[in-house]
Amino acid sequence: MTADVGTRPGVDGARSRWRLGGWRADLAVTAGFLLAAVAVLGRLWIDPGDRYLVDGGQDQTQWEWFFAVTARAVTHLDDPFFTTLQNYPSGVNLMGNTVMLGVSVPLTPVTLAFGPSVTWALVLTLGLGGSAAAWYRLFQRHLGASRAAAAVGGGFCGFAPPLVSHANAHPNFVVLAAIPFMIGRLVRLARGEGGAVREGAPLGLLAAYQIYLGEEVLLLAAAGLALFAVAYAALRPAAARAAARRLAAGLGVAAGVFLPLTTYALVWQFFGGQSYDGLVHNPSGNDVTELTAFARQSLAGHQAVPGPLDASPTEQNAFFGWPLVLLVAALLVWLRRDALARALGVVIGGAALLSLGREVVVDGYETGIPGPWRLVSRLPLFESVIESRFVLVCVPAVGLLLALGTDRFLAAAPAGRRARMLCGVVLAQALVPIAPKPLAAHDRPPVPAFFTDGTWRHHVRPGRTLVPAPLPDVPDATPLHWQVEAGLGFPVPEGYFIGPFGSDREGGYGAPRRPTSDLLAKARDEEDPPVVGDADRAAARADLAYWKADAVVLGPAERHRVLREVLQELFGPGRYEGGVWVWDVRPLLDGAGR
């Protein structure tokens, strides 16, 4: 990684054709990326307090809850790694739930002043625009690309279809700015610039910071860098051996910085309260045809219909579009003599193959051909990765290849407007179809006054819980939003988070249901209303005692009538107050000898 990633012949000439110079150009590019991010999230920014990204399911509610809980932990000096405000009394291991302390802690003033909904919108916006700017900086400052080429590559890395897909629900896959800064330190180490301490210490700090942003991203980045290192070493063994010695020294310094900053948090995550061992998920490799298809949020895409490409709008991890795939293939052929380009090709091909999962599927047809993911799926940490996400490793490799190809073309072509126009047309044909559309956002239902005006305080004593009916879970986490609007003044049982299930502590979403929460979920989800008997009433009293409940509340919900009838069968007539039905269960439990 020396000459191959340095300034290239002709690049300076390409730079001279970029009208703005120096910091003004960098500022203009960065501002452009941020404006593009605002455009993508514009429908949310219309009124972030009352707007919701509808393609994200329940995730916006969950993330706003995480931001609110972190702000509370900062101001109340609570444990930032654990809370019982959800899933009372067992609690939630927050380190095992990607609460992104790296942004939620510094943005605590924003959360306190404007609410977690504004924090949510701000994190996504700065994530998209800021990550694009960070990749631009890496390509231009450390890898020798011209500003024009770096802007092309950085823009792709920040707004590639899989990242925009994750912007509906997963800010941990959107806030990626630390990764290019880490790669920049590695490049300088490999070249022998700056020394082991000067580059290794910031690398350790950045890696530790990424732990508090999202560990899965760090794992994917490390895997992608390992693929690149192996490929590059095979192509340039002498340069790789020289770089390896420098990298080893810098990585040793980085580890010395990284471990003290992360050990306690990681030990708590894997061995602390409500920790879990691996995350259970269904096989979810990419269909081969998804690599060339268009995502629903791309300009050339459309709303998915049931079929082989009906991927979740938050997990459209490939969908690069066939024009870009053809351009990448053409660039790899054209630049085949370049070791850097060939190594990038290995990364792109290897990551794409691994993302196909355990079995290769083509247009919905299960071929029976084993996917290479089987080779790594049982490795520590990899068993929890959703395999289709591995294609995200392709994004920075493709971005750098686009930057490299742009500079090479402008350097090789005769100087003039015609060459620039031809380059622009080729790039536009590949990138415009996958440019993002604004993400869909709708108005939120109003929160009942019971929660917003403090009425709940008359029904819930300190240290006791309020039980929403039905309880918050993966299908509907709305009660967590009500809890946030009530200032997190009371804990709730169960919820939407990742926690352990069973004696082997396998990770899963939500909490193991108790009889009453299961009964209420059936009343919400099943066509036939459940029949309530004496056994259900006895189980409800036991569950309320376990949850230390003072009140059960039924707010606006689908199948409201059915839920109310079930609750009346369990607890008798309720009281309508503040836009909700309330059952004060304190007399019921006190009468049972609590």
C-alpha cells in the first residue's frame, strides 16, 4: 500500500480542472453531502417530533427510547450499560443492544432540550452526510484521489442503496465516519508515515469509539480489511512484508489504547445482567438477483411486491443496480494491471459471495449450491451477523474503485471538456438510477393526555410499574413512546430489545412472554378473541405481582374493543381517563395479600 495508493500520474492535472481549490472545495463538498442527507430525510425534518419513518417498523420508537434512556443515565448518573425501565424487573443489557453511546451521550443536551425524536433525525442526517464526507477525506487526503473523484467515491459510500435502506431504522449502519478515519491511520502506518505511536494511538481511540457506535460495523470493516490485506499481499508480497512490520507495531499501540477503554463494557455485554450468547435469526442471504436490482428507495426502484426480491425496506443490503455492476466489472477489467484495483476486486467479489448466505438462491429459486457463508457462520461473533449485511463491505471498495477509475480516465483522456462530459455521462448512467429518494414518513398518532399531562402519576407509585395492554413487543412498541413522553417516570414490563431466551441464553427480540402478555398479544393479533377463564385470572394476578404493577392501561390500539373486553374479564370494569382505559390493580393485589 505505497505507490498503489499514492498520488497517480495525471491526478494533479485532474485536480487543476476542479474549479474550487483547497478548503473551499472541501467545505463545498461536505455541505453538499449534508444537504443531500437533509433531502433524503426531509419528510422527517418537516416535524421530527410528530413524524415517523414508516418503513422502519418499530425501530424509530426503540431508538428514541435508547436516546432518552441514555440522556436520563447521564443526568441521573445511572448505569449507562443497564436499565430496568424496560423489561421490569429483569431489565435490559444496553451494551448488548447497540444504544450508540458514542452519539447518544454527547447529544444528551439535544435530547433534553428538543426530545429524542430530534436526536433521531439529527443522528441519521449527520450519519449519512458525515460518513460521505469522511470517505471523501480518506480518498482525497490519504489515497491520492482528486477532489472530483473523491467526491464521486465519497458520495457513493455515504448514500449507497444499502445505507439509505438502513437509514429507515438502523443508525448504527449509517454513522460510519469513524471507519474511514481508521483506514487513514492504517494507510499511514503501512507507508511508514507518522510512526507507531502517533498513528497507533488514534487508531486505538477510533476503534474504541466505534465499539460505542456499533460493533457489527467494526467486525465487517475488519473482515473487509483482512480480505484486502490477503489479496494485496499476494499481489505485492515485498511491499506487504515491509508494511506488515510497521502495521504490527502500530496495531500493538492501538490495542494498548483500545483495551482499557472497552474491556469493562465488553465484559458487561457478554457476561453481565441479561447478556445473551449469539443472536438467533432466520437464514437471510442475498438473492443473487438482488445484487443487480434497484432498491425501493432508489430513483429507479419501486415499492416491492411479494416475490423473491421482497426484501425488508430496512435490509435491502445489495440492490446496486445493473448499470453500476456493469461499470464496476468494466473498471476491474480496464484497471486489471493495477494491484490496488485487483485487491479491491477481491474484496468486492468475496464480500458479495459471502453475503449470499448458506445456500445460493437465484430469483427465489433455491439452487442447493452451498454458499461460502457456511465456512464462517460458526466463527465467534459471525454467528450473530445477518449474512446479507456482509455485502456492505463492498460499498467502500466500490467507492474507491469509482474514484480510482475517474482519475485514471481523466488522466488518460485528452484534456478538454469532451472528456469530462463523457466521464460524467458514464458515472451518471450508473449512479443516478440508485440515487436515493426521500424516505417515507407519516404523522404519528397523538399520545394520550394520560401520559403527557402527568395523570399517570395518580395511578403509579414510585418503584412500581405501569402495564400497557398489550405489552410493548416487536410487532408494536408504541407504549415505549408513551413512556418516553411521560418522562420515563415509570418502568414497563417486557418490551422491544435483544435479550436472552431459555437456559442456553440465545439472543432474541423482546422478552419471553408470561401468560398475561401472551393472552393480550393473542387478543391483538388473532382473529378469534381468546376466552378468559379462572386460570387466566389467577395467572394475571401472579404476573401483576411479578411485575410489581400498580395499573394496567389500554390506549388507542387496533382491536381496541376486543382488548377491552379481555381486560374487563380479567380485572373488572376500568375507568376512562386522559384518553385511555385504566385498571387500578393495587386493590386486587393488596387483597391477595401482597
